[in-house]
Amino acid sequence: MLRNKFKIGSFFAKILLLVAFVALVLIFISIAKETYKKNQVQKEITALQEEAQKISKDNVQIKEKIAYLESPEYQIKEAKDKLGLKSPEENVIVVKPNVGKEIEKNSLESSSLETIPKIKESPNHIKWWNYFFKY
């Protein structure tokens, strides 16, 4: 009889040990899943913080650009460049874009008159027309 009780007791002990082992494995799996989720959330938090820092840097740069665009110096510069305005104490000089080419052409004409054929002279009114209306 004692042997039957011992067999039953050892059987329950084995079952209890098996249940405890299964419970321990399930707890371990649960902890591993939670740790993985925690790491994923931490990575996402880090990425969002980096993005927030980048956005704040961009925001500072945009504010600086807005401050520059609203400054009187920029407005005066744009008025001079785009509208052709000038302040009363300034003198404006207009430089034609083809001046450098004319100087080179004149220096070539004087150096070797024989090799370069003469360019046909146009009438004075055509020259004035080209001066004002052609670039």
C-alpha cells in the first residue's frame, strides 16, 4: 500500500514538475516578447527624436531666412536689382554685355588689318536703334 501511495505521490510530483516547467517556459516566452516590443518602441522613440531635432533645425533656418527676407537691406537690394531703383546719392552706370567683345574686335582690327575683312558700316539711325532695342 505504501508503494501505491509512493507511486501516486511521485506521479503527482512529476506532473507538478511538468506543469511548473511549462509555466516557466511560458513566462520566459512572455518576457522575451515584452523585451522585444520594448526595444522596438525604444528604436521608434529614438528615430522620432532625431526627426524632431532635424525639424527644429530646419525651423531655425527658415526663421533666419524669413528674418533676412524681411530686413531692409534685402528689400533695398531687391528694389535695386529687380525694379531698377536707386537712392538719391547713387550714380548708376549701365554696362553693355558685348563691350568685351567689341574691345577684342577693335584690338584685332588694329593688329592685322589685312587678314580681317572690313565690316560693313551701318547708318547712324540703325546704330541708335540697335543701341536702345537690341542687346
